Amino acid sequence: MLRFLLPLTLLAGLARAASPSLMPLPVKMDAAAGKFAIDQNFKVSSAGCSDARVAAAVARFLSRLSRQTGIPGWNRGAEGAGVSLTLVCAAGETPSPTLEEDESYRLAIDPAHALLEAGRMAGILHGLETFLQLIQPGPEGFQIPAVHIQDRPRFPWRGLMLDVSRHWMPVEVVERNLDAMAAVKLNVFHWHLSDDQGFRAESKLFPRLQQLGSDGNFFTQEEIRRVVAYARDRGIRVVPEFDIPGHTTSWFPGYPELASAPGPYEIGRHFGVFDAAMDPSREATYTFLDAFIGEMAQLFPDPYFHIGGDEVNGKQWNQSVRVQEFAHEHGLEGTLAIQTYFNQRIQKILLKHGKIMIGWDEVLGPDLPAGTVIQSWRGQKSLADAARQGYRGILSSGYYLDHLKPARYHYGVDPQGGPAADLDPAQASRILGGEACMWSELIDAETVDSRIWPRAAAIAERLWSPREVTDAEDMYARLEVASRLLEWTGVEHRAVHGPMLDRLAGNHPAEALRVLADACEALGLGNGRRGGNYTTQTPLNRMVDALPPESESVRATERAAARILASRPPGPLDVAQLRQQFGRWAANDERFQPVAAENALLAELRPLSKDLALLGAAGLRVLGYLESGQAAPEDWIAGQTRECARIERPTAEVSLAAVRPVKLLLEELARRSRKPGNR
Amino acid sequence: MLRFLLPLTLLAGLARAASPSLMPLPVKMDAAAGKFAIDQNFKVSSAGCSDARVAAAVARFLSRLSRQTGIPGWNRGAEGAGVSLTLVCAAGETPSPTLEEDESYRLAIDPAHALLEAGRMAGILHGLETFLQLIQPGPEGFQIPAVHIQDRPRFPWRGLMLDVSRHWMPVEVVERNLDAMAAVKLNVFHWHLSDDQGFRAESKLFPRLQQLGSDGNFFTQEEIRRVVAYARDRGIRVVPEFDIPGHTTSWFPGYPELASAPGPYEIGRHFGVFDAAMDPSREATYTFLDAFIGEMAQLFPDPYFHIGGDEVNGKQWNQSVRVQEFAHEHGLEGTLAIQTYFNQRIQKILLKHGKIMIGWDEVLGPDLPAGTVIQSWRGQKSLADAARQGYRGILSSGYYLDHLKPARYHYGVDPQGGPAADLDPAQASRILGGEACMWSELIDAETVDSRIWPRAAAIAERLWSPREVTDAEDMYARLEVASRLLEWTGVEHRAVHGPMLDRLAGNHPAEALRVLADACEALGLGNGRRGGNYTTQTPLNRMVDALPPESESVRATERAAARILASRPPGPLDVAQLRQQFGRWAANDERFQPVAAENALLAELRPLSKDLALLGAAGLRVLGYLESGQAAPEDWIAGQTRECARIERPTAEVSLAAVRPVKLLLEELARRSRKPGNR
């Protein structure tokens, strides 16, 4: 443990100041006098740190520093005289990060020197990321305002789940997302390796799993080892998930004898809950899984092993005479009882291979062994129930990134909130944290970064920072900075939009499309977009795929609109900004329509573009009324209000976010117009 | 050779139509009826092509097609029934591309089927790139308008030289640029591997070359082989350059005995012409080079081997008693004579190792062996002189990308133009083509793509397409499309700007900086930017580095301005576009200044931003006069004209390109105002 105590106080005023902008916010941050310059003389000393991973971490840190500042020359490292940042590590490290890791660190940045101190490598890694986030251009070049930080996480399990089954994600995608995870202090990579639509891990014992279950897209054991090592170097645990006994269609083309109904089977191409489930009545199923889990246990050093266990609809079991006879013999009534039996068998197999079971809510049946961890996609109530029964749990309900909800929504979900708020301390401590979930039905390797980032950073802050850190406006201000910084880790969440819009526009310049795109937000699965309309082969190349789920541009417009409503007379810069934005929207349709003509991919956007023009024109007129202080005709307001309500409904799986600032202004105009003479 | 004849006729009307947009333009293109659909059923058959590289090329083609359209599922290839594109290859291939290669192809795209036919793999590769360029979104999805193309290059040597010495460029940079080269049918990668600032190739015979001459940044022999194979697969020859006897400072830290003056030596950190030169008077120099060239000859299969030979200032030779005595003994008068002696010795060594010498203008001395190829950085006159003497040559003068001149400038330079225009056919045929040169004094791995592309595509067209293809406006229209398509090859020339601007803006949103950036253009070496102000360690992270050399946005504004002047009354869409653009410029400074406050990197841009606001305001007023048909006061016009002249002068190594459209309108307003009553 660290020698100093970490008081859980948040210096809210300082922490929320525009600078420095950190995400996640640290536990304690005190401004000091002066600034620390980052120039070509900058050096790092890690002489006291024996772990070879520290040297590798410093090399990565210097390379990121070069990219982030554009200053070359650190990449060969530098030791000895003129040290600028000293790392102080405690001796001794476990070979892999663990759930019980001490992740705390202390970072003291003074004008002449910076010190990063931690008891374990995890703290050093986190402190280096904090250091990178503190750098900004100043009057003499890149610098850090002097600051003393003490920091440690609120929850020990802060994860990102990535579904590589529904759509294939190659190693590069995984690796760059591990770098981005480390940048926001996430520490568990939950690798959803099998599902109905693809079996993505190489088995040497049962090679037909990947040969017939993956369309050739799977991770070799060599690649898996590489990813695990890559994660370990970044302080990230890797928890594999092989979802059983349901979500197993892709196992069965190669091994139909595992299924509860005769085959042949094909890899799933559609999405939803499938009937296929493993046969719990055959001893051969457990023999197979024993060997398979034993093989996988060798690849994944982390003690936690995820068996999925969600969404078994029971159809195959109900229709199988054999399974029903077996259930009857064993006194198992109904699907849940059969699954509990199955889980108990699996639990014993895991135990034999030194693994602790983790599964989705549904595994919480009677007689579940004590060590099991529940991952809840249903909500805090599941976790609270489990915690009261002595089970540990992590929250994922509220953290489903594929729904494409705003960061604000995820940020408001607390693993110990809602139904879990009244647990006693011992029970509450069983809630280990949470995981952002990136299911990939409607997301592929091209778009996945833009669906994870930057929103996962808001979830990372929820899981790391003190519970009291809840100001969403402040979060957004820092999230935009974090989003830009994340680019230097290699994730392409910002870079991908331009080329995808260019592709949609074909030989035309994409400028008019970009104006429309900036006014729109993508809708997610179950949230305006239906998985049932898609297969794994459906091109994800439409506007909805190219758009981020939240528009920074609309958010800026909303902020300006809110400022205008808060001050009378409205600030001229804000009015000018809105007028320009509304003017651009109003004028854009005339330019967009020729681009969309004869273009199958843009046809669905033509009504949206017309609506944007309407919004722009309405916004200009509302602004005029507000500026002049005159009341607007009631019927005009009523008509515009109806238009806004209509426009708020999604089109082409896209929401015209531009409606929000216009509606905001219109509502205020309506209020003011009802009180004549009010100025 | 192909069975059909390729008439050198350009169907100018068709070829210049907005669609299809090809770069380089083919020799002959005939529109046909209907269109060819690109969907998930698309298949390629290359059954008749025995060369394994064709299968690899098809796999790459399908992967690019997937990226370019966002349609998945081709990456596993497909043969047999339902073939859409059939490749017809002649049998037999050389293992590597050659200068004498038949690169012609015929591509016939009809609604039901496409046929690509070529005598050699080079033609197949070129045809596949043409096919990719033809795809665009249509009313039912991605499609190609039916078209029959016959094509072949004008020149056999169409190169890109990349300097990896002044700034290090890792393998990924080289590889993605090879992909982009192939996309525009460039066929020679000239790899400038050594210079004063770095020795970048691993020698096993003389390991101190890279150990002491590269700061650790060099290509291993394994990497060199990989790059050569990568290029070969894309139909690209690799010509290595080891620049001798000058530009050799980086050889000397490891082997000072090669130099004409005693050491010790250090790697060059500044730029310019250095004094250090190899000692032509010692036999040991030739023994060393014989062994070294022998080693390198094994790595590079192409028969051409570049020995540089440029810019020997003679100082070390003049100051060396030994060299002077040697010169006297051999009757060598002056630096040029000594260098000619040196070249003759090197030429014999090259011959021994099966290589043909190529060098810069300066190697053209008396008694130069007949096979030598001259690469001219001086101009067509050198080439013409050489051609008259029987030497072959390639042009690089006029193709220096690091000067950051507009594409229009490079496009106007013809290897057989100017002083080379009056050669007889035999002499003219000795001009083999040209090479775009990417010197890297002020360019690093981050910015290099944006300095090469898209302008190198205009040079590629000059070297491929018929001589008569010279319409710069048409070129620009196609270049913008080509620039966007090039992104799918992996080059980051467009993607890099956003993150670099974000970096400059620090924690602020970069929007105001982006408006300023879109109005500016970067100046290049010797063209507003002086290499003498820089070293290899100077950060290249300023606005000038983040900007492209040409602003697409200003070009669009110029086009709108030109249209306004051409029609009375001016078109309302054009007027609206200009008014919006000018309004944005006029309003931007108020938003930019807070971003630039306390920011050392942006301080130099503050006057530029003020000037942009002036231009915006002036533009709005000029537009008002032009629209109303009223004359403007003479003194106001005079004042604005002076302001434009002042603003045209570069600031911060950047040119405020926005001045161009304003000046254009102002000049017309001045003309009209001198004729009162003119409307």
C-alpha cells in the first residue's frame, strides 16, 4: 500500500475548472504555483522500478507524448542527469494484474520536477495517463500547470466488453481499444468470443469450432496470447467469455452432437435469441466442455472465466424427449432449473481448472456457488439481490453502448445506485464495479471505435471517480477534450466519419452532407434501430453508421441557445453564432439535394435535409423575436411547435438533433409571447 | 503484347465529363449503354491467370472494394458461377516488374459483365485500379456506368522519390504510400536511403553505417526485402539511392576513413549542402563501395541503382593535399573532373554487380558510360542535352513536392516540354518519364502523406495520360475525387489535419482554428519556408505543418466568385455561398483570439486571423456592390487593393489563400466602378 492516506474529498471547484481537464477526475487535486514545461529536454527516470513492464510503459508514454505534442526525439528514452519526471515504484509485482490490485498513485508536478509514486505498476500506469492528460499548450509551449494529485479508483472492476462474434473485430481493433481503455483507466477487457454468429477463438482440441464456426475470422492462440500480453502490459485483465448453454449456434456446425436437437447447423446470420442450446443431458457435453475450458484456461491467466448463461429460451430443451426425461429424472422443473443444473456442472469444471465463474443475471439460480460473480444486464436490482445473497456482481445495465444513448445517460447510472442504494456496507462492497458493453450486431470493425468512444470514458469516470462527481455539463466539457486526446492512442472514433461521408457522397464534395451530418445523431439498437432488419451481411455504410451518437456541434448550439435565454439582452457573440448556424441549416438543403439525387444511399436523407432547412428558418425567426423582444403570433408558434414534434421522430434511423436548440428557443418564445409587454 | 491496337486518341468531351472521374485519364474511353451494379453478388474470376500475384491482387482489390463501398463479404473471394469481372491474363511473367514492361490493358464494362484483359500482370493491376475509380453510388446502389477503356502509359518511368534520411519514415509509411502509388499507376519507388542526416539501410558487412549513422532508425534487410516484395506485388519497381560522393555525412561517424578530411564526424542535424565528401583518391574507398554495393545489389532486384552524385561542393577535396595530389597525377582539373573520375569507377563497380547507374544532373560529365540514366532536378534542358548525347533521362525538376506548389504547377511541367520540345523522335524517346520528389527536410512521418497526396496524382497523370490532357480545371475536379478515394489505400493525407489542429488548440474546441486553417495554405521549402531555420529535431507541429498546400475550400470559393463574375445577375446560390463564407471569415476572429490566447503555437496566427476578418468584411461589401450594380468609391477600392497586396505576403510560413477570391471580385468591381452606369 502507499505510505500516504487518500482522503476521499473532491475539491469540486478546482476539479471542475476548465483547466486542467482530466477524465476520470481524480480523488484529490490541489493546484500549486507555476508550471512544468514539456520540451525536448524532458526526461523520465524509472531507475527504481525493476519490473520490465515499467520500461515498456515509459517507452509507450514517450511515444504518445511525441504524438500528442508533435515534438520528436524522446522515443529513444533518456536516463540520468536532467531528469524531469521520476517514477517511484515499490518492488515486486505479480505477473498479471489482479482484481485485488492496489491501483492508487500520487502525482506531484512542480515547476522544476515531477514525481509519480505508486505501490504497484497499476498505479504507475494510471499516473502516466493522468500526466498525459494534463499537458496543454501554454504561452511558452507545451506545459502542465503545477498540481498535486492523489488518486485511486472507487471500484476495482472497470471493464469494457467487446463482442467480436456478431461482427468480426481483428487484432488491431482490439489492441487500439486496449490502449484507449488504459488512457481512461479501465482495467478489464471482457472478450465476448463466441455467440450464435461466430466462434472466434482457435481451439486445437476442437478445431472444427473455428473452422466451421467463424467464416475464417477467428483469433489464433498466438494472437490471443499476444492480446493478453498487450493488455497485461497496460494493466488490463482479460476475461474471456464463451457463452453457454445458449447463444451457441456457432459451436454446432462443427460439433452438432453438443446441441439439444439434431443438426445440421449453420452459423447464425440473423440477430436475436436463438433456440439452439447445448444438451445438458449428455455426459459427453460436459466431457467436451471440460477439455475445452481446460484448453482455454491455459490461454487466459485471469482467474475469472465468463460462461455467459444469458437468454436460454428453453425451446430445444422442451422439444427434446431426452432432455425432458433427464430433467424429470433429476427433478429439474423448467428451463431455469435445468440451466442451474448445467451451471453447477460447469462451475465444478471451472473450479478444477482454477477458474472462478462469472455469468449474466440468469446464472443466479438456487445453490449457485459462493464465489460466482454476476454481471447484470437487467439492472441494479439483480446486483442488490445477489449481494444480499452473498454474491459479488458488476453492472452492465445502463452501460450498453450499442443503444447509442447519450453519455449523460450512462453517466447517471451508478452501480450502487437505485435498488442497490440501500445495501449495507458489506453487501455494497460486493458490487465490484461495472462494464461498458459493446455488442456488435449493428457495428463492425470500421465503426466500432466511434460507438465505444468517447462515451465509454464517461462510464470509466463513473467507475473510477468519487460517487459525488455527477455534474453532466462538466463531464461533457471534459469528455470533448478526452475524445480528442484519445485519438493519439490510435482509436479512430473521430477519424472515421469523414471518409464514410465521402463514400456516401460519391464523386460529389461531401460538404452539404457534412452540414446535415453535424445536425444529426445516430440511433442505436432497440433505441430507434431494429436488429431484426439486419443480418451479419448487411452493409453498415449508411448515414446512421457514419454518424456519432451525439453531435458536438448541436451540443455547442444548445449551449449558446441556453446562454441566450439566460441573459437579457442576449450576448451578441451567441446570437451571431446561432444566426450563422441556423443560416447554414436553412441554406443547406439547396446544396444537399443535388448531391442526393440519383444516390440510393442518400435518398432516405432527403426529407431530413428539408426538415433541417425548416429548423434553420424557424430558428432564425425565433431569434429575431427574442432579440427584438416582440411577441410572436400564437398560431405561428403553435405551427412551429407541431413541426418540432414531428421532426423529433426518427427518420432513416437517425435523429435530427438540430431540433433541440430550436425547440428550446421556441418554448421560451412561447412563454414570453404569452406575457405581452415582457422584455 | 495485347492483341488489339491502342489508338492514341483522347475523346476529350467524354473523358472530361464529371462522371466517370478517373485519374490518370485513360488513353481512350467510350461510354456504353446501361450500368454495371456492384453488390454482394459481385465476383471476380482470375482462373486464367497463373501468376500467384494475380490472386493476391484480387484479394487486395476485393478488400479495397469493401472499404470503398462499405459492403462486406467479398474478402474471402469467390470463383465459379455468377462471375462478374473476368480477368484475362497472358501467360508467363518476369519475377519483378521491369522498365520495359507492357502496362497496357483493356477494360470493357457492360451491364451484365466486365472484362479486364492485359498482356502482363502490370496491365491487370492498372485495370483493377481503374475499375475501383469508376465505382460510384447510383439510384440503386453502387454502380459503374458501362464503359469501354483502352489504356497504356505515355512514359515507362513514373516514379515517386521518398527521402527517408532527413526525417525517418517507418515501413508502414512506405507501404501505405506504395498502395497509393499503385492507385494512380505510378510504377517506380525511388528510395533515397542515405544522406547527411541519416543512413537508413542495414548493412551486415559495414554495420557501423546504420549503428552510428541512423539514431537507431533504419530499415533492416528483412524490412527491405519486405518492401521490395510489397512493391513488386503492386507492379512497382524499387530503385535504391545511396547518394555519393557528397551528401555522405552519415556514413562517416562509423567509417571516417571514407571521408576526404579527418573526423570525427557526427550525423548532420542541419540542412543544406555539406562539405563532407568521400575520398576519391584512396583505393580503399572503392574497395568499400564495391563490397557495399555488392551487398545492396542482392537486396534490390531492379537493374537500376541510383548513386545520387548531386551537390558536391568540392571544399573537402580542395582542402585535402592528398586529393589534390591525386587529381594532379590523374590530370583531373576541378571538382567536376574529380567527380567524373569517381563516377567512372563507381560505374564499373555497378556493372560488375549487374547494375545500371542512375544519378542526378551532376553525373553527366565527359565520358559518362552510355547506359547511364540522368535524373534532372535542374530542368528539361539537362535532359535534352543528355538525350542528344545518347543518354536516357527522367525529369524531377518541376516535380518537387516539398516546395508545396499547387498541383496546377506540377501538372504544367512536361518531361518532353520546354527545352526538350524540339528533340527528334529518337532523342525524345530517351526521356523515360519523371519522378515526383518528396524531400523530407521539413516533413516527417506524420505529415508526409499530406505533402505527397493528392498532388502526386496530378504528376502521375502527366506521366501516364496523353500529352494533350492539360486542362487544369478539369484536373482539379478529378483530383478532389481522387484525393478522397486515395484514403481507402491507407494514406492519411486528409485524416491528419484534424488531430493536428486539435493538438494546436489544446483544450479548446478547434472550430475557429479550422475556419482559419481552411482559409490558409502551407508554404514549402524554398517557397516561403527556409530550411536553414530548422534542424532534424525541430518540432513540425505548427499551423504550417497541419495545413495542406492547397485549400479545397478556397478553391470552391474562387470557383463561385468566378461564376458570379461570369453571369449577370449573379446566381443566387453562388451569392449565398460567398456571403456565408465571407460572413464566417468576418466573424471568426472574435472566436479565434480566445483560443490563441496564452498559446505559444497559435500566437503567430493572430495577425492572420485579423486579416481573415478584414477579407471577410471586404468580401461582403464587394459582393453588395456587385449585386446592386452600384459603383464603389475609388478610394475604398484603392485601400482594399492595398490591403489585399499586403495580405498576400506570407505570415508564419503560411499564405492566406482567402485573399484570392476577394481580390478577384475586387478587381472586377474596380473595372466596373471605372465605367459608371455599367450594370
